[in-house]
Amino acid sequence: MALTITYPDAITPAHNPIIISAVSDVSDKFTIGSSLDFNAVGNDAGFAEITFEYPVTLLKGDYIFIPKGSAPGAEYLEGVSLIIKKTSSDTYTINKPFQTDISSPAQLYKYLNNYTCLLKFYIYVTSAPTTAIYVASKTIVPKFVGGFCYFEIDVSNLVKAFNFEAYDVDEVLSWDLRPIGSELLQINNHSFVKWGVELFEAFDNPSGGLPEYQQEITAEV
């Protein structure tokens, strides 16, 4: 997984929209990567056991998606399923009861259940970004652009909410003002806060008990 991030301009009016956006390589069907080919479906204690044509990197707790028409002779497998057992790198059991084997080679995709983006918001209490304080987080639900997931958030309310947090520290500025030295552009040195964000992709993996957060991008702004 990966995110391509777009940040605001370096100078942004204090409480106008401050938009951060990210394009993902996860499709609008919440699948990731190319299709994976499997050539047999067996019975494992009443559940469907899928055997791939080659080793794959799926894990217990991952979700898979079989599009309509992609499992000939075993249409009951279509849709989203949860991997409940990994026997080997090419054999997995899913949470659907076994009915029939496939009649010809079939395809599936890794599926990201409850796929979201987690934004962590930081402020800095010195003019150098060395002392970060984690103050807020937001979960961003994807939109869909060009067949892929797309995330967008306006962080101006966060900047506004914390712009007095560093009131006792001199020369604490954000993108809302120009650099130190342009004194005429500053109302005062205590009205704005230097801030930063981290962005994470997140999805469910029940084997872990909680959503699995995978950090893809870390950025200070």
C-alpha cells in the first residue's frame, strides 16, 4: 500500500481551508494489487480451503474478494471472505462453508476491510520542529477518484483549536505567517502554532483484535 500526499501552499490564511489530500493505490473496490490465481477448492472441516497456483503472502485475518464470475462452478465463493487458517503459503481456509470445487482456474484479490486513513496532528513548542506534542487524530473515510481511494481533510479547525497552545513560547509560527523576521506580518508571536501531521493507512485484521495500522507516510509541515 502507498499514499501520494498533496500538502497546502507554504503560506495559508489562518482559518481558510487548509486541505491535505492523499491518493491511494487501493482500488475503489477496496482491493489491492493484481489478481491471485487459485486452481482448487477443498473441504477443511466444513469450510472452503483454497489452493493457489503459487505461493502468496496472505495471512490469517486478511480478507479476500472474489468478483462475480471469477470462481467458475463455485459461485458461492463470490464476494468478501475472511481467511481463518493458513496451512501453507499456497493453501488457506476461509469462513465460507464448502459446497463445490471450481470447474476451471479462478481469481481473487486481497481485500482491505474498513480501509481508512488515520491522520495524527502535532504541535511544536519551539521554533525548531524538535519538540512535537501529539494532540489530536482524525479518521478519514475514502472517496473515490479515477477508480482508486482518495482521502481529503481540512485541518484548519485543528490549527485554529490549538493556535494558542504554545502561548508561553516565543517565536512559534505555523504556515499561517511568513518566517520569523517579517515582523510587520505578525499580529504577535503567540497567535499561531507550528504544526505537523502523520498519515497512516488502516484496515481490519481480526487476528490482531484491533485494526492494523500501517505507517506509509510521515511528514512534518
